[in-house]
Amino acid sequence: MKLQEITPATGSRVFHEVARGVYAGDPNWIAPLDMDVEAVFDPGKNGAFKQGEAIRWVLRDDAGRAAGRIAAFVDLEKAKRKDPAEGGIGFFECPDDPAAAALMFDAAKEWLAARGVEAMDGSVNFGANFNHWGVLVEGFMPQGYGMPYNKPYYAGLFEGYGFREYFRQFSYHKNLAEPFPERMVKFAEHTIKKRTYEFRHYEKKRANRYIADLVEVLNRTWADYMEDYQPVTPEEIGRIIKSAGPVIEEEFVWFAYKDGRPIGVVVTFPDVNQVLARFDGRLNLWKTFRFLRLLKGKTITRNRVFLAGVIPEFQNSNVIGPLFLHFVRAVEARPHYREIELSWVGDYNPRMRKIYEQIGGVHKKTHVTYRYLFDRGRPFVRFTNEGGNSALRKDAVGKGA
């Protein structure tokens, strides 16, 4: 077995074909769009390249067939500020072969170490954490758009190499045939009637304004959970919103305001994976027309909540309830939607997990973000939010091994 780096000379098509080979015949796998994956590795489309680097390889078996793949990446400025300095691996695909996995993990570790990295997280994204993030360990079913799917043996490949759980990611499903808890609805309605806060949905004609509001809420909210959180920019969010333009329902994205200042948001999109399953990750001009026609044909029955958050000083003010109620009423007005997927929420965020459960969400899937320490004698530190803003604690198990 040997590794082949993906370069302009080799082209990237083989990187995508690896995944199609691994999941051939698997009814649960929905191919992500090739162009979406390519955008992650395009410096012109991914702002992470402003202070970062990335590399991709495919694994060739002894017969020369492309059998696996992996990417490694690092935010160089962020790595300097972290202890241990961290990088990431992602887009990992592999046969059920520990030796093949080890060859790819070794290459990623060597490349990252040469850039000052001391810990690698996987499987993660080179960019925002609401897409391409985590190793699926529970709930092997078709995933919502942006949520990764993998074979059940992947966790064993990571753990067999020496990766440890850094944190768990939980996904909840809400069956819309079941009514929302009456107490939650009444409480949210009471908050709305008080008019202490203003609630508005996204409008495409005022996209720049709402993008700026979303950026403000994101940066103030997630900095409270992640000590290494890198602020997003209007340009980054604008690219995401623009790419999602055809599928955005204005009344599925809601903002909360206090005295004109954005303080909370719920962002949801129709789960286009239900349509993309027909296209095997490829869209040409004709397929794009067909895709858009299917979107208008009410073939999507599920929504995915990508983001939900309230800035720290208003997190005890029941702002999140009315945000969800406004969104839910918009979904209920479109009866072809039958389910909401709320994904994902970290095990370090019990507040949001409780909210998802209170609205009737049922835990269906679990992903794991793994971490591997290069210094095998260094104490392993698991991510948690216990004790305040971005707290870390030593895992009771002790040293990384």
C-alpha cells in the first residue's frame, strides 16, 4: 500500500471516487456533492486558508486501486495559541483494515507535526463545524445534509490507532405528527405577547443585514463555549447563504432582537439530502435543473436545524422558545414536512440538549470528535464546558495511550 498526494496534476476526481467505492451498495450513504467537498480545499472559497494549510491523499492498495483517503489541515495562527497545538484530519475513508488506516494516520501526523502541531482531531472539517464533523458511532441511517456518515467499523480504526474521545455530538429528531409540549408552547407565546423582544425571519432582499446579525450572534454565542473559537466573517457566512440560496425558506430562519440588537437565532434548512440521494454527488447543468424542480415539488419531508443560539447575557430569558415556535409554525404550515432534525449539540452543552428534549426531540444519532496526542505520555484533556466559559478538565482515565 502507498499514499498518493492529490495535486493539480493528479486531479481530485479520484478523491471522490474512493468514497463511492467504500459505500457501494450501502443504502444509508448519501454522497455529498463533489463541488461542496472541493470548496473546502479551494483557497478562493474557504477562508480557513488565510492562515492555514491543507493536504489530501488517496491510499492505493497493492493492486494500485484507490482504496482510502484522508485530508490533514491546520490553522497556523490558532495552533500557536493552543496547548497542545492542534490540527485536524477529515474526509477519511478506509476499508476495514487497521494497517491501511495507520498508514494514513501516520502520514497526517507527520505532516501536522512538521507544522508544529501536537494533537490531531478527527474526523473534522477545515472550517465551520456544522458540516463534515465527527465519526458516526450510533444511528447508522441516512444522515441529514452536512452530517457525515461512515461504516460502523470506523470508530474502531480511530480508537485502535490511539485516538480518544474529545467530545460527543448528539442529534435529535422531532416527529411533527406529535404535538409540541403544551407547556413549552404557552411559555413561548407568553414571551411573544409581552413584546420584550422582537422576532423577525430572514428576508432575501435584506440578506446583508441578516448576515451581519447572524455573524454577531454566532461570534458572541460560540465564543462562550469554545476558548479557541475563531470569529466568522460576513464574507464567510455570505458564501454559505449564497450557496444555499435555492433551498432557503425565509420563514425557517428566525432572529430575536432586544432594542434593535440581535441576541438569538435559529437557522434551519430543508434537508436537501433527500433530493441529493438521486444524484450520487454530481450536478451538471441538466441535473441542476432537475434538482431545482424536485425542490419545488415538495419532495423534502425533513428540516435540519443547523444553528440555534442566544448570546450569553440572554440565555436565561426564554428567547430560544419563541424562536423555535415561530420556526415550527412555519414548518407546520407546509404539511409535506414530517420531521425536524436538530443536529448537532455537544455533550458539553447540557442547556441546549435539554431544550431539544423539551420540544420533543428524541436522541437518534451520536457522532464523536476524536483527539490523538502526539506525546503519548501527556495527560489527556477532554473538552467540556463544566465550570464556565470553555472550561477543560482532565479525563479521569489519565494519560493518552
